[in-house]
Amino acid sequence: MKYIIISTVLLLSACSNPNIVKQAYSPHQVLVYSSHEGYEDRFSNHYKKPEKYPVNCTENCYPKTELIKCEQEMEQCKFVGTNPVLPSRTGFEIQWLGHATFVVKTPTGEAVLVDPVRHQFDWPVDLGFKLTGGFYRNEVNWPNDLEQQVDGVVYSHIHYDHFSIETIESLNKDTHYFTPLGFAEYFPDDGYTITEMPWFTSKPLGGSQIHFVPAHHFSSRVIVPFITEDNNATLWGGWVLESNGYNVFYAGDTGYSEHIGAIAERFDSFDICLMPIASYFHEEHGEWYRKVHMTPEDALYAANELNCKVMIPWGHGNASWKMGDKSSHAPLFRLLGQYQQLNTKIPLIVLNEGEKVSL
């Protein structure tokens, strides 16, 4: 029996395919650790939230509009308005698949998947939510053969609605993964190429540059529901995809904080900004949700501070999990109302799930 066990272990070891893991470094990188639950190496938000938010909607925050058609009250909706006609000057093509997932095709030909989650949460959390009636969503309409076309994947953080192991296992093995620090140990061992990055570091992907930038959020990956978590053991952030002299900013899940100004100091402007507008409201948890997620008016204010030339919102929609939202499209109703009230000058492009735009 002893020899059978040893032989089995050796056989499994021989069949494993270790991942290729590297870490980016820059003399300009920002990295902050803190003590948490007895650990000394937990990550922390270096940039603080404001004592008072620059803008606040206090009344008539969800005005009715003819630009959105819904099956129910702010539920299962479609944007039917006309987006501004902008010249296709950058060479970027942006497709929103739903919730936080985008396909970005660069001017130099790379296809980058942003926070790809094709189905529900990974097991066992999805099973737990099914049994308890928790978060569940309409699944995204995944483009045909997308898995074989992806050159790179970027992740903002490790929460289940942004990081899916099931989706990873469906992608081409030649895909290069760019992640915050601490992610590699969560990948299955199957020969994946992973570059872990601190804030304000960069790596090339083909003819493009991938920059990792700060966000004001947190991380945890529940292993066994309600029993084990790994709070802030992995970093979180946003991404800048730079190609042929143009760039796209993806903010990731984030509240408004000093990090917006820090990013604006490093980049003069952004040609396209993918900004989160959801998960800011919760009757039970109150202001805590806004600490780590932007309201629509926060997103508009941040886009102006970042000198965004175009803003595309995300986080709402029929394929969202409605975490901390009144309904599937309440954030979009609020965004359109605040866009008018704040007299925002940045062109706003609103996509329905699956739609794409060349800018």
C-alpha cells in the first residue's frame, strides 16, 4: 500500500504543469502593507477617502427618462437613447459584456479581456447563494470563439464577481494574465503565464503597455462560506491600456478618494474612461458601500478630474448581480439625471450588454 501511495503522488506531480509567475517592479511603484487579523502583510488603501464627497445627490436622484425602456420599475431595461457621434480616432474598440467585463481591442491589434466572469460566482459560493436565495444574475451573452482570440487578461481584484477560475479554464493557454499582487496562488496549476503587479508599474503586451494603478477598495476570497476568508491578502486596483499613443482607463471597483488625483498626476488625460457607477447603495450598510464604490455623481466628478475625453459606465445592467443597488438599472437612471444636473461636458457613451463601440 505504501508503494501505491508514493507512486500515485509521483504520478500526480509529474502530470502537474506549474504556472510561470513573475512580479513587476518600478522605482515609482506604490505599495502599502498593514496588520490585519494577526497578519503583517495585508494590503491597505494608501490613498484616503475625502472627509466630504465633492458632489452628492440628495433628492430626485432617479428621475424618469425616455432614454431607458424597462420591463419593470428600473428592472430589465435597455438604453434606447442616441449616443453622441464621435470620430473613430484612437483605434480602440470597446465591447461591454456585462457587469465589469469588457473586451478591449487595441490599435496595435491586441485583444484584452477585463475582469472576465462568464457565468455565476465560482463554486462553492455560487451553490451557497443558490441555496440561500442570494446574489444571482442573468448570464452574459459570450461572443463566439472569444476564448481563442484573447491575448491578455487584466483583473482589478479577487472578488467573485471580478475573478472567475471557471472562466480562466476556458481561455487559451497562451493568454498572458496581469494581476494585482497575491493572485498567482489562486490560479489552477496548468501552465498559465501570470505577471503580478504593484500600483504604478507597467508591462508590455505586444505593441501595447499595461499599467496598474490604485483604487480605493478591498479584497477577500471566501474559501468555505461563512468559515474562512483571506481579507486583503491580495491587492486591488485599476488599469490603463496604452497603445499607439492613446489610452483606456478602467477604474475597477473603487470609491472616490485621493487616488484619482494621484492617477491624474501620472497621466495627462485619458481617451476613454470605463467608470463604475453601481453598488453604492445599501440600506443596512449605509455609507460603507460608498466608501468602496462610486456613486454615479462620484464617477462623473472623477472622470472630469482625470480629464477623460469619453466616459463609458459599467456595473449596472441585466447581467449585474445588483449588489448594493436598488434595481438593475437604478444606477443608470441616476447617472443620466446627474449628467444633466451637473452639466457635465464629457461625452457619455451608454452601452447595453454585448454592444461595442469604436472610438
